[in-house]
Amino acid sequence: MDLAFLQPLYADGASVVSVHLDTSRVTHDADKQIELRWRAARRSLGEQGADEADLAVLDDAVGGAPDLPGPQGEALFASAGRLLGAFALVEPPVAVGAQVLPVPDPLGVTIDRDHQLPHVVVAVDREGADVEAYPAAAHEPTMRRTFNGSTLHISRVRAGAEAMASFHRRTVNLWTENTEQVADDVRAAVAGVEAAVVLVAGDPKAVGLLREHLAAPRPDVEVVYVEGGRTDTSAQEALRASVDAAMHDVRAGRQRAVLERLEAELAGGRALQGIPAVREALAEGRVETLLLAADRSGDPVLFASRRDPRALGTEPAALGGDTAAFSAPAAPLLLRSAVLGGASFTEILPPMRCTDGVAALLRY
């Protein structure tokens, strides 16, 4: 997973307030529950020395997506009286996270985003299609295109008379024209959200024609055919269920592939594990993918530099006498080095285990 979306969190050199909050709306008093969670987090942040200006910024930002029912969460980051970032979480955090550190602590949102993929959902029939584009971790599409082509003679007749041949050809041509337009819409949607997956459902004939017109939008885009359609509520519900199941399988497969590669390259000496080896590789710019387990309860404290954000050490002296060196738990500092070093990220999932819950795939 690309970590570039986290870069704005590192724009300031001041301490950063990081909050991961459950903003689920599954009960009638959800607003009150969110208010109580934020009040407790705010109190904890105040005790940690958070600036009132940062807390006031977060007061205005907290609340999640009020119009969206169901489980959800949000991650908020503030520094120097400015909101650095606000991210929706598809899965609510296991516990409220509220930290004041010299750097942001975005592990929660990073893992949540690692579980998601930007995707496009297409429900197609012989008259047109509904095309929806979802960025990673989005509850709602950022682009929705409904196309309804000409419905004239859209149903082919059963008659076999020679006089009906042009009627048949015209019908087939309409189907073809419609699916060509849908294919253009899909390609635009894929480009708009940099989709990793396109999920297609609907009328078998129309799906077959779309398959002919829709060559892979990019080599890294996976096209998956699922059940459901656009015709009525039951077809739409079936589509949503099959999309959710298919996305789960695609995400699991992609994470499994990365972990299998890690296992092979650890055996071949082309990957590293453990905090000492990985922090050294990050400082040298050799890390292609940083891998972290979610449980960071045993993390040591490391020292970091403002001058060189990739450099990490167990003592301030290891940073070349940097008088502005600071300390923080390992995970936020490893993530900072990975983000600013252009590395990607994958979560280490059970049963895979690595020393310190840390590993890295190397560029060289």
C-alpha cells in the first residue's frame, strides 16, 4: 500500500496530536456515545500536554460521517492549531487512541487503509450501466455514472425470417454501442480513483459484450465478475453482498502474496526483520515495503532527527550530535521514515511472525 497519503502529516516540526476514535452509528444515542468518547480522549490529551489550540481544532472536526449508519471510525491529526489530516476508518478502532508525540502516530489509519482497496463497481444490462468509483476506505462513491442508451428494439425477436435480419443486427449494434460507452465510463472511473479492482455484474449478454470491450485498464487492475445487477432492489442487494465478499477475497489474496514473498525473501537473505536491521535499512533508503504487526505494546523508544527524518537510533549520539534529536515509540518513527523515504506498507498478519513485529522488503 502506498503511504503517500500520510505525507501532509509531517509538514510541521511541532508536536502532533493523534486521535483514533470509534464514530459508529449503530444505536439511537450514537451522537452522545461519540461525544463521551471524544470527551475522554480530550481529557487524556490535555493531561499529556496537548495545546488548547489543537484541541479546539479537533473539537470542530470530531464526529465521523453523521449521515452514514453502521460501524465506522475516524483518525484525526492536529499540530500548531491546524488540522493536518482527517481520515475515515472503515473499521472502528479497537480502543480509543489519543497521543501527543513529536511525530504523528498514524498506525491505526495505516492498517485500516491497508485493509481497503480503491475499486469500481459496474452493474450492466443491455440498456446501459451504473458505474461507481470508490477510493480506498470510502463509504460512498466519489463518482457515480448512470448510462442509459437507446432502448429502441433493445430486445431481440425470435423470428427467423430473412426480413428480420436487419432488425437483429440493429439490436446487436445497440448493445455494442452501449457497452462501448460503459467501457469508456469504467476506464474513466478507474483513472479517477486509481482503482485496483473492477467488479462487474449484470445481464450475462451485456457482461459478455463488456468483457470484449473492456481490456484490462492497467496491468495491475484486477477485473472480477460477481453476482447481482441494477434492475431492482433484490438485484442491487445481491450485488452489494457479492462485491463485499469479492473485495474481501481480493484483499486477503494480495496481503497473502506480500507475506509469502516476505517469507521467501527472508529465507533468501533479500529481506530483513527486527527493529535494528529495519531502522538501518530505512536510514539507507533501501526499504521498498515496511511491514508491521498491529500489536505494538512491546515497542522500545527510539531517537530521531528533524534534519534527517529517515535516521533512527537507540541513543541521541547515534544521530551525529543533532541537538534537536527527540524520542518516541518505535512504530511512529519507523512509519515516518517509511513515508518520507517513499516506502510502501503491509500489515503482518497471523500466523506470520517476525522479530519485534517488524520486517522490510528491500529495494536492493
